[in-house]
Amino acid sequence: MDLSYSAEEESFRLRLRSWLENNLPDGWLDGRRKLPEGLTEQEKFYRDWHLRLYEGGWIGLSLPQAYGGQGASLVQQLIYEEETARVEAPPLISAIGLTNIAPTLIHIGTEEQRKTYVPKILSGEEVWCQGYSEPNSGSDLASVQTRAVKDGDQYTINGQKTWTSYSMFSQRCFLLARTSRGEKKHHGLTVFLVDMNQPGVEVRPIRHIDGGQKFGEVFFDNAVASQADIVGEVDKGWDVAMFLLRFERVAGAQFAIRLKNMMSDVIQLAGTLQKRGRPLAEDPVVRQRLADYYARSLGGYLNFYRNFTNIMHAGKPGPEGSIDKLYTTELEKELCGYAVGLFAEGSAPPETLRELEEKWQHRWLYSFGSTIKAGTSEIQRNIIGERILGLPKDMKA
Amino acid sequence: MVDFRLSEEEQMLQSSARKLFESLGGIQAARDYTAGKEESASLLWNRLAELGYAGILVPEDDGGMDLEFTSVIPLAEELGRTLAPIPFMETVVFGAMVLLKRGTSGQKAAWLPKIADGSLRLGVCADLSEPSVSDMTVPIAAERRDSGFVLSGEMDYVRYGKDANAYVVAADLAGEHGRAIFLVDRQAAGIHAASCHTLDQTGPSAKVCFERVHVGDDALIGGQLGTDGLQDALDAMNAALCANMVGGMSKVVEMAAEYAQIRHQFGHPIGRYQAIKHRIADMKVETEIARSLAYYAALAVQEQLGEAGRIVSSAKSYCSEAYERIASHNIQIHGGIGFTTEHDAHLFLKRAKEMERYGGSAVQHRKRVADQLDGRHALKI
């Protein structure tokens, strides 16, 4: 049983850490981590960051070298997650393209699709979004209603997607649409690679409760895609959409590491905020709560590594990832809520208080999205109950 | 290389231990024990010793297997699954660790082989309501006499105190400034052990009274005053208790899941209803988090990490509260029969509650964690 890294792995880490120190936006490491206000400025900021990473050789770690990736090992990919989380690096606008679209095209796309799209995903020239959820299809993804009707060599697409991350910035969309009515609802679906820069596609950003705009609604009004834009087979798109799940091996890392960093920050916060001249961290009640959160956070963090170990040896992820996702996101929400509550108990000098309080309020509000996206907590419990414990599936219509 | 799981040998140890305990009747030994039939427990203890499991931490020269501390995990888990009513933690872990950490070479040579061959069954006469040795109250006094010491006082809540044939005793020196640790034979004149009322009948406590018990100089562990090594032994026992609790939790989750599949109401197995399904899922999640903490606690003890105390206390506080929650939900899921003594569910609940106190309460453990936290080194592994 070992939690240490090899000498080669540590030198990879140091190389990345040093690169980050030299290439993060100005002031980032000093805690000035503000994203620009408007969407146009944000897009420029995100694209710049991707380009820097690309030029530094840090893009496409998980992709094979034959397709322009770095062919990095799983542990190196994990280290990348650890180091970028450690400095709260800016988000990657190309994340969906790199972790979802490119691997899918490499494994089950056509050669033409690979040559056309993969290099531009890597370079950042084309940003991708994933058109899955709809207003009436969230957890029940197979019930999607966006229609793609065959019309000669083309397909005409009508419908609406929602919660589509980075759709405001995207040139392409990996779209799940219905091409026919099958015996079961997940039959008759097809995946299309859709050009977002066509007249029939409109994007409306959505503002979420923390004030940010990371996703949007996408309206398809007689948009078109061609036969060559189909991934896999017609009517067999469900399998394509699900294909990606076998790649999510380090996906849990960001949740676990963010939890660990947040815990350290809460402890620091309790030391910073004062009541009657003493830090809150000296209060016995606060200490009990901190120690409880510490034990729970440590457990969540360790569990990710234990699961990661098993994934490395099994060669593919299993339903155990649901345990990590459920646990870390729910705990983060609670922990952030506790941190915000500390501002009611203690205070700090005016120069630092406002920014500190806003930072924690933002984190807390943002955390509400994590228990909903990538499979709600309720869906995760179903997965744990059914696929790990063997309990019977829900009753369905 | 990141490899956070049991080694192959440890996994094999786990399956061998499971087979052994199943062959000896599984949880039936605990049920027999609570009904006053102690033969099953003795048989279990002897078979365990025959296979070398009592000597896992004892050096080979003293008849042991000399395994790394993490090897305790699989064994402790399997013992927890069956609620094995034997003083494994007190003897194989605590007793061995105290001797290894502070015993003289003569004492090690005399007593470690007796741990390894199962002839020693220990009770711990120290204040185990505290996770830190420095916070312990010491009700036993020791007076120096010509060729040894005289011990007087009473110790409550000595787990398996009536089954023990020897005690590790913490005592304060009367009239002097100092604390000492003794290993005392139960046969010594003046020792009485009486049962205390204990919730967990699979691990009953005794009040052990020392009425001017004369012990020789060789009973003073380490041959000198002081408690060095006692904290390490207590942390080791608490880490082992965490694995033991995880074993119990795992069994309880299996029990609940099995019942949810076979019990039908309103035309469906009750596990189909999300209220039940989700509750068992939450139980499973907590078990796995507890398992990760228990593994890391054992690793911290093994590697003698500076932060071992913080890690062990984090694990113990989480595990004991999780165990109680899980055992409580299990009774609820079983409905009426979960509320009867005919079913095993209550045994796990009572064990869980006892574990909340044994080796220090969750609140005390968290106090210890908080004392060792600051913004700089939180969550560094």
C-alpha cells in the first residue's frame, strides 16, 4: 500500500508546476483570480489560456501521440489534475473537445472526421460543445426530442438543447438527436457533428445563481448536417453517446482535489476571521465542526485515490466512480455553506473582508451545480444501488 | 507508484481469514458468546492462534509472522464482519505494540511468544475513553516495595476483562512524580474482575480491582517509569478498530441489500423503492469512505508518520459515527424483525455504539484532530 509517486512522476510534476508558475495569468498565484466580465472578453481569456497550454505541450495529455496528443500515462494525467487544481488554474474551454469528442472520434469516428476535427480540437481553433440535455430531457436523456430528418444527403435538425456548456464560444456541436422512433426510446437516436456557425443555430447564454454564464440554450431551426457528419451508425447513437463513459478515468480527480483544497481554505478562513480579537479557529464548537469536515474531506480525497488505483488495475472505470462523485460534490456544497456561515460569526479587516466573503459566496452558489451536472446525486444513488449493490431498477412507465 | 489498496498477500490473508471464520460458524460464535456459551469464543481464539494470526505483529524470532502493520486491516475487517468476541485488539495489537515499543529484551522474549501462540489474553486497564495518553485519568496507584510494586485501585470498562489472563495496567506512582505501565498476571493475589453492564454483549466490560497486588520489578514494562510507546500502541489499536468497524459496516450493508431484494411489499422487492435503495446506497458510500480512512490510518501507523495521530483520530471519529448510522438504518430497513433479538441487526448496532466510546469518543478524537490542524498542513498526504 503506497501513496507516493515515482521519481519520474515527481519530475513530471515539477516540470508542470514550474511551467504553471511562469505561465499563469498575471497575479493568479497571488490570489487575483478574476475572470473578465463580458462574454467576449471571457472567450478571449479562455482561448489565450488554451493556446499557452498548447504551446507549452500540455494539451491532449490523454490522447495518443499518433493523433497529436501527448500519450501521457494515467498517473501523469492525474498529476496534471492535481497541479492545475492546486493553483485553481483557469478553466479549459477545450475540455469537452479534448476529453469527450476527440477520443470518441479517434475510436469510432471515420478517418475523415478524425483528420478534419482532431487537430483543430488540439490547437484550440475549434471549440466544441455537447448537445445532450433538453428542457424535457435531463436525467432521462434517452427521451430527447430534437429531430433530425433525412432530406437527400442531408439531415434537417429542429429542436432545443439546454445546459450546453461553452455553447456561446463553440464552433461545433456533438449533437444527440432523434432520427426515428425505435422500439425502446434509446433506439432511433443518432449523433451528428453540427456546425454551430450556420444560420439555423442560435445560442442564448444562461446566467446561473453564482452570476456566471458557463452554459447556454441552443436552438436548432432547420439547421443542417450531412451524412458525413454522423458518428457511428444512424439510429445507433445511444451507444456512441455512452461510449465516452469508459474514458472517464481521471474525471473524479478534479472533485476530490478541489475538496481537499477547499478544506485547507476553510481552516485558513477560520484562522483569519476573528471574534472579539480571537480567531474563530480557537472556538471549541468551530473546532469540532472543522475536525468533522476534515475527517470527511480526507475520507473523500483518499477514496478517490483508492478508486483510481483499482481503475488503473482494472483498465477501465466502474460504477464506483459514482460513490466519489456523489460524496465529494455533496460535501463540497455543505462545506462551502459552512464557510459562508462563518462570516456571520467573525469578521476581518475591511480591505480583505469583502473579497473574501464574495469568494466564498460564489463558491457556495457554484457548488449547487455540481450535485446536478454529470449525473444528479439521485441518479448516482440509483447507480450505486443498482450496479454495485444489485438492487432492482426503478419502476418506469 | 500510487497504489492505495491491500497488497496481494493482504488480500489473500483476508480471504483465508474469511474462510476460517465462516468454517467456525461466522456470527454464531458471537451469538453463542452472548448467550453465555464461551466455548465458541475459545475455539475461535485457539484456531486463530494456531494459524499464526495472533502473531502477525510479533517478530519471527519470538514465534510471530512479523508482518507490516497494514496486514492487520484484512484480519481486523473479517473479525468485525462476524463480531468475533475475542480480545484480538487488546492482545494482538495493543499488547504486542506496547511490548515492541517499550519492552526490555527480556520482557519481549518472555511475553511476545505468548501473544503469538495465543496463550496470553489481555485486558487493558487504562482510561480508554481518551484518545491521548496525556489526557487519561489514572485510578490505579503503584507503591514501590522491596522487590517490586504494590498496585491498588479500580479500573472500569476493561473490555474482555473477565476473559483476560493478564492486564496491561497504567498506574501513577504514589508519592512520586511519574506514571508506569505494568503487565500483570491475572493469577496475582488481590485481583478481582466483575462484569459491568455492557451494551455490547459481544465485548463485555469488567471492573478490575487491584487490592494491594504485589508485582515484581519485571512486571514494569521497559524497566523504568514513563509512558513512551503507549500513545503509539493506542493509535495502533484505534487504527485496527477502524478496520474492525469497516468489516462490520460491510456486513451490515450486505444484510440490508439482501433483505431489500427478498422482502416484497406492494408487489415489488422493497429495494426497488428509492427511499430504501437510496438509503442503502448512502450506507455503502459511508462504508467505502470509512474503508479509505481505515486503510490510511493503518498506513500512517505503519510508516510512523508525524501526523499519524491526526489521521487515526480522523478515521476513528468518522468510522464510529458512520457505523452507528449504518447499523441504525439497517434495523429500519428490516422493519419489525430488525427490532427483535432473533435477528442479528441489533448486535451490530450495540457494537457500533460501544465502538463510539472505546478508544476515545468521536468528540474527543475530533478535539485531537483540531489540535493538530492548521492552514499549513491540512490534508497533506
